[in-house]
Amino acid sequence: MDVCSDSVEAAAFLAKLSDADRHTVEQFRRFLRIPSTSSEGPKNGTYKRAAEFLNAYCIEVGLTSQIIELSPGLPIVLATLVGSKPELPTVLLNSHYDVVPVFEQYWKWLPFGAQMDGEGNIYARGTQDMKCVCIMYIEAMRALIAAQKAGAAKFDRTIHLSFMPDEELGGNGMQPFIKAGYVRVSSVCSDRLS
């Protein structure tokens, strides 16, 4: 794993953040450093590492979470916030953690270094497609859980997060996942729908 130290400017940027925001940024960078490329992830264990990272992060924020492997080498993470009326159909926020292969000769930064510049920009494969959304979903759930604990919010419907390993290769893992009955879905939010 290529891990580079930050510049003085990047360290100064991080120092300006709240502890919670700095933690989120560092979690994002840890996640980006897992080279879960679609061509190698099932073979070299990086899909497993990415799934374990997401599972642990979901548990950290207060979700129940599990790793489901319907196909060998393709672990799916399912995290849940149970609503006050769990008999209602659920909401599923779907994302993926695989990334397209890297051609390092075209990169100015290390593709999996998750280096940060002085303006807070982070450079790595997966920053936009789609690891950022994985982290955003988890952090949004952290905020919802905090609001619920403070009495500021109540959720009737159960909310699930699913993190798939094979979207860059066609996303064939989603259909068997839904058919297996792990969630009863009323609506899905996914980059495949946008």
C-alpha cells in the first residue's frame, strides 16, 4: 500500500477541521487506500478488505451491519437502521466500492495514495466513483442516528445501506441480493438509476 505523508499545507487544512470532520476525512482516505479494482478485487482480497472496512465503519456509527457473500469473492455489506414500524417496506441506499483499473503512467498522484493538497482536495482512484458516496451514506446515517437519539427525528421505515463489489463489471450482484430477500424494498437510491 502506498501511503504518502501530507504536505505542510494539507496538514494545516486538516488542523482547521473539527475532530468529527477530520475523522470522516481520514476514514475516507483509509478507504481510498484499499485498491479494490474490479479486475483484481475478487482475486487479491481487496474486495474483502473493503467490505470489512465498510462493515466496521457502519458498526462504529451505530448501525447493525453484516457481510453477505452470495457469490464467492463478492462480499456485499448490508447495514441497517431499524425504523419504528419495521413492517413497512424499507428504503435502500445502494452504492459500490469497486473501482476501475488504474494506468499509473497517466497519474500525477499515487492512484491509491489518497494524498491531500493544501486546499483539501484528495487524489485517488474512487474519490468520485464511488467511494465518496459510500462514506456520505454512512456519515448521513451517523447524523440521523444522532438526531434520533436527541429526539429530533423519528423514522417509521427501516433504512438499509448496501455496498456492492461489482458495479464496474455490470452490477450483477444486486439482482440476486434483492431476490434473496435480505431487504423488502419500497425505493432504491443508486448511481445506476441516475
